[in-house]
Amino acid sequence: MAIKNFPRFFALILLIGIPLSVIPVFSFPAHAAEPDFLSPAERQWLREHDGTIRVAPDPYYPPVEFIQDDRYIGIALDYLKLIEKKLHIRFQIVRLDSFEEILEKAETREIDLVSTIMQTPDRARYLLFTPPYITIPNVLVTRNENQAHIEIKDLEDITGVVYQGGYTIGAILKEHGILHARPVTDPASALKDLSKGRVNVMVGNLAVISHYVSRMNLANLRVAGYCEFEDAISFASRSDWPILNRIMEKTLGEISPEERTRIENKWIRLESPGFHLDRRFWFGFFGVLGVFLSLVAFFYAVNRALKKQVAAKTLTLQQSEEALRRSEEKYRLLVENANEIILVAQDGRLVFVNIRAVKFSGYPETELLNRPFVEFIHPDDRQMVAQYHKQRSEGSAPRARYTFRFIRIDGCERWMEISSVRIDWENRPATLNFLSDVTDRKLTEAALKKSERQYRLIAENTADVIIVLDLALRFTYVSPSIERLRGFTVEESMKQSLDQILTPESKRIALEAFAAEQALEVAGTADPNRSRILELEEYRKDGSTIWAEMVLSFLRDREGKPNGILTIARDITERKRAEAERESLESQFRQAQKMEAVGQLAGGVAHDFNNMLSIINGYAELALESLDASDPLHDNLREIMNAGLRSADLVRQLLAFARKQTICPIQMDLNETVSSMLKMLKRLIGEDIELIWEPAADLWPVKMDPSQLDQILANLMVNARDAVSGIGRIVIKTDKIVFEKTDRTRPPGLTPGEFVMLSVSDNGCGMEKKTLNRLFEPFFTTKPQGQGTGLGLATVYGIVKQNNGYIYADSEPGNGTTFRLYLPRREDGEIRADQEASGYSKMAAGTETVLVVEDNAELLELTEKLLKRLGYNVLAAGNPNEAIRLATDYTGEIQLLLTDVIMPEMNGRDLREVLAPLRPEMKVLFMSGYTANAIAHHGVLGDGICFLQKPFTRDELAGKLREALSCPTKQRLEGI
């Protein structure tokens, strides 16, 4: 009666249980509310990424996560489902072949979330970790017969110790001196060896061991102790998505202890068979035994009733067998005609192959079935395939899908992808295998990887920097050469914003260019293959800046729409510096040309103008001598003469600027010369301004005319005095400077070499750049009209250039001005304090015969009168030919030739050359408004040459005559 009613009772339970089981499914509203424990920004982010967050579970880490029946299951997957339920989203599961591949894809951000991972410093470079969601102890397992409690230190005396492969457990065992323990990579095989007594103790993860003990029904094993290390398992998200990590942390916090316990008890069976057999086991055992005895009595009672049913069941079985035969025939047809290769392998041989396998391999079916299957596999892959087959047959869980190379009968190698499951074949374990030819895919992948390696090699070794940005101007790739360009690592550069990379002006240019390019895209008329070149200034890690040439172009998707920006950056700092220097040099050259033109003009008029001034001043001087000081005309003539002298000074300044004034340079110590001038300079600047003198020790000598140094310092001090308002400070300083060819501190235009620097600095009002650019132009002045000629600094410029030196000015408004003069180092003679004195007084007279040659008749007449008043016998010639005639015809001795340098027919030097054979003892005194290069190179007189600068006074003429007449003949000839 009980048996007859049992189906009805069971059906009643199903009818009640099934509706109750589905109530929770329909208890949720159609559109569940968003999780209120998240911020609005986090909820918005989830809405945007629902279904796109890529998760890659480990396929071989049971029971935490693994593949069974071609789907992922385990602790981590239950947690993922619970998180999906609480967040009302779906994760995108990505299948990968190994945990190593998961780490590679996580580092390249091809997956977004790793579901089972332990935190290490290396992984923390590219992943963000949640707190552990489960902590699994590591235990020591032995057989039930070994009843003692075991600790790690006890393993030293126990042989046959193995541990689940892993660096941490191995390190702990070594730390305790358990050096004989060996690692295993297959927990199932290790536990089987432990159960059969081949090893004595296994150390490993409790969850993994519990899984295999339950699956393999190893009832003679127990937990004998616990290891000091636990596996703390977390979720980890990509480091550039911190919001995902926060969401995961918050959601884990929402999982209740009951939910956690339910998941852990489902997969980690601490009381599972093979571990502790406590009182519950014995209660269950005796309960089952009682039920069994009751059933024996029951079955005896119903035995007869069953016999009646056997005949009916036999007929039914026969009908079922026929149906099964027909079903098997259908499946056989499906297998034989399948496009995939189907194989059944058992004990290292194939026991079944379909027609597709025969056609593909080229081998006859008998040969496929009678040879070990590894003979058809490439030698490099045989061990792997055989090992996987063995593990699968023994019940462990190796990779369910992998690839290997199959060798066909013609010797051709083909890549095959195999999917394998364990089956029972004729009551013995075997593997059912489905194979697909993936050779073309493998070749494509290999070509793609090779191409990727080549492009990566190019990108990582090119001197240029390759940068990829998305359309929000965020970096998605930066090549390693960025560190050579800017000093920042790739990781540092990826995190920087445009403000941290570009100077403000360059950022403005870049954003304007990007906006312009986007506008062209919207218009739809631009060339999609176009590029744009920008020159931008970037910050380096050391705070300096560099210039980079950026070639920018859009990256596009398959539809041709922009989805990124490709940038190739090249360092052009040196080019920009060279361009700036070239522009500066061109500006200096144009300025020099302009100033040279003014100089040529000044030199061109100076000769004639000085002749006229000589006449004016000379006759004014003669007239003054003939008048009494009380005469009314005396003051008028004195004013005329003063004006003539001032005009002569003005011409002298113009000639100094034009580098055509005549000078007599000597080698001198700049420190001594400046020191001797300090009192005069202090009187020049006044008492309100402090003068500071900072001479350098062991200063090198320079060569120049001391009077020129007077002019330089006087002009610079006056300029500094006028720039200082009220109380101020002026600093004069000397130093030794050496500029190498590669020295970047060398001022533009300054040739490499050794120089003596003389600087004059003030703390006055300073100058704007516009004023600084015109500083040395003649007649340029910032002073009010009538308070400056504008020739002071121009004179300084000309003097410095005449002495092969350089002058530069640095100034800013409100920060004073510094003039730096660089004079070449000279050590080719003795240092002299000043020119040697002639030993004659100003009004020294004489009785010698002087041959005067001057092409200006008025000046010739004046010179003749002055010489006669001084007592000399005068022979006057208006041109060189007349001078030659007089020198030839005159029978007396001619002691001195006084000749103009610049004359129409012949210059003064050539005239002396013609007269030298006729009058070898005749000495010479040259005179000129400027000398050109007839007797001086760029106005610099050689030793022994006597020269009289026009315009001159009677005293100057008298002194120069006596100096020339006292000059030794040999020295005079060498000078000429």
C-alpha cells in the first residue's frame, strides 16, 4: 500500500514545492531600485558600464573558481552572482586558459576585474585590491590511522611530505627547516598518493583539499593540523578605474555574514567524508541500518506482487531497448557526419574515431585505433597531450580546452583545438574529445603577434616619442622614449594633465588646434588622412623646458570616425635655440651694418672737417696771441676757439665710434689702471652714489690705449650716474673668463677664447628691451633735448670693437643695468703704465728744416706760419710731386718730413718711401684727420710711428715736432 501511494505522495510534494521555489524569483519588482549604498556618481558609472565590465575567472582553482560542464562555478562565482544581484548589473565573463594569462591581460587592461587573486607588490602596480572576501586556512592532512595532532615543526621528523605548489607555503616550510618537502602541481594525484600511503603528510589550501577529497571519496584522510599562513582572496580591478574598486568594496560590505557562511559551507566541507567522523556519522549509520532492516522485511512482503509485474516490465524493457537502438543509430549518424573530429581515448589509445577524423588525418581507421595516439602528435606537444589525457581520465581537472599540433599522413602539421571531457567507456574511464582545425587562426594570431612585437619594438626604441590620447585628451599609450625627452617615466606621464605637460601658451595653442580639427570633422570636408604639426614647449622633470615638434593625426574606427589622437613628438630644442641665435646674430649683423654705415659717413667727412677746424682753431689761436686780454675782440675769439675745440671733440667721438681714431695701445694691468682712476670717477658720480671696486686676483693683461680706457669708464659712469635717482650704488668689477666652443653660457657672437671682463653695474631705473636694442646707436639718447649728444655709449662701443673686444648690456626696468666688456687676453710684451714721455716741453722750438706737405692750401699756409713762429726753416709743398721736387732740388739738410696722410696723388706713407733713398736720415711726422690704413691698421699705430691728430694746437704741434726729431732712425724705419 505504501509503495502504491508513494508516487502520488511524491507528485504532491513536487506540486507544492515547485511553486514555492519560484516565489523568490518573482518577488523582485520588474525594475529593481538602484543600490542606495552607492554615491550618485557611482550609480551613474554603473549604468554606463552595465554588461561591459570584463571578468576573467581562473579555470583551474577548484572550489574557489573552475570550469565544470563547460561553465564557471565556485566560491568566487557565487560571490559574483550575489554582487550582480545587489548592484542589478551583469558582468561580462571572459574565458582565458590560465591564471598567468589572466595577469597578462589585467596588466594590459584587456580585462577589468580579476575575481580571485592574492595581493602582491608586483600586482599592485596595475591593480587595485578590495579587502579579502574569504580567508582560507592552509592545513596539514594525513591518513586516519595517524591520530596525532601535527604542527609544521613536526614535519622535520616525518618523511614523505608534499605541499601544494606555491611560493608562500614553500617559503614557510623552508623557514622551519622542512627542506625535504617537495611541491606538487596536481593536488588530486598528491591526495591519491597520500590515501594509498605513498606519502605521509600533505600541506595545502583547505578548500582545494576538501574539494578533491569529496570528489575522489577519499574516506581515509583527516585534517591533522593547521599551517600559520592563510590565503586571503580578494577582487582586483584595473588601477585606472578606482571607482570600480570602491563599488566592489562597498558591495562586499553589504553581503551579510549569513550569506557568506552559506557560500563557504557550500564549497568548503569541513566535516566532509574523509575528514572528522563524529557522533553525527554514527547516528546516521545506525539510522540507515534500521531503515535497511525494515526494508528487508518490507521487500519480502511485496516480493510476490513484484513477480507479477516482471512480465509486464520485461515487455516494456524490450520496447525501450528498441527505442534505445533507434536513438543510438541517430546519434551514430550525427557523430559520423559531424564537421568536428570526434575521438574517444582510453589508456593512451584511440578507441573510437568518426569519419571526419579518418578523412582529415589520411590514416585508415584501423591504423588510428591500433597505434598510441601520441604518435600522431607533434613531438614537442606529445608530453602535454598525454599528461592532460591522464589527468582527465583520473578525475582531476586539467585544461578543458587547449591547442596542439597534429601530423597528418602526408607529414603536414595542422594546429588543432581540443575540447575534452571525462566519460565512462565500457565501464572504464576515458576521454571524449572534440577537435577543430584552427591552423589558419593560429597563423593569423602568430602574424598579428609578430606585427605587434615589431611595432612595439619600433615604438619602444625610436628616439621620437609616440603618444596616443582619447578624444577627452587622456593618455592611453606613451612610448618609453618619453623618459629621454622629459625625464618622466611612462607611468608618471600617463597620469599627467595638459597643465603639467605644456606651458600655458603652448597649451592654448594645442587646444585651439584640437578645436579647429574637431570643427573640420564636423564639417565633413577635411582629408581624413591629414596631419597637423605644432611646435610646443613642454616641462621637464627637473623644471626646465624643452621644445617639441608634434605631428598629430586622428585615429579612426572602422566607420572612419575619430576615436583617438596619434602624436609623434620630437625634441627640437637645439633647433629652436639655433634659430633664436641665428635671428639674434642676424639682428646684430643688421645693427652692425647700420652702425658701420654711420661710421663710414663719420670717417668720410672727418678728414675735411678736421682740416677746416685746424684752420679755424689755428687762426683763432694766432689772433688771440696778437691781442691784449683787455681787447673787446679777445673774448669773441676765445668763444670761437672754444667752439672749435668742442667741435674737434665731437669729431673725435665720431671717429672713436667708427673705429677710425688713431691710438697707441700698450699692454697693461687693468686692475692698476682702474685703481688709479677711482678718485676721478668718484668725483664724476658725486657723493650720494657709493662706488664699489671688486678687482679679480691675478688678472691677465690686456692691450689698449690708456686714454681709451679713460673714455670708456667716464662714459659708463656718467650713464650709470644718470640712471640712479638719489642715493645709489655703482659696482666696477674685473674677472678672468674662458669661453669654450661648446659653452652655452657664451654670449651670442662672442668667439671662444680667454678674456678679461670689465663690468659696470648700477641699481638704477633700468631699461626696457626696446631701449636696450638701440643702446649703442650714435645720437640715440633717452635724455631730454639739449642734455646729451647720444654719442657716449656709441663711443664705448667703437673703442671696444677697435680693441677686438665685445660689449653686452643686461637691464630690466626697475632692476638696474650691467655693462660687461670682454677684452682679449694679451701677454706679448712688458706691462707699461703709460706711453713714454717725449722729454720735450709743449713750446719746444727748433731751427731744423721741415718739409711740409699738405694738399689743403689754407691749412698749408697756417702750418707754415706756426712752424716759422716756432723758429723752424720751412719748405712748403701743396702736393707729393712738388715735395719730391723740393727734396731733390734743396741742397741743404732736411731733418723732418711733416706730411698729411690722405692726399689725392699719393698718400703720406708712399711719399716717405719715395723720399727715403734721397734723404735716408730724414725723419717723418704724419698728420691727418683720420689715418685710414695708410700708416695704421684700423687706427692702431705701430711702434715708432709719430702721428699728429688734426685739428691740433700750436703747443701740440711743437711737442710732436720735438718727439719726431728725437726718434731713432732705425726705430722710425721699422715703424713705417
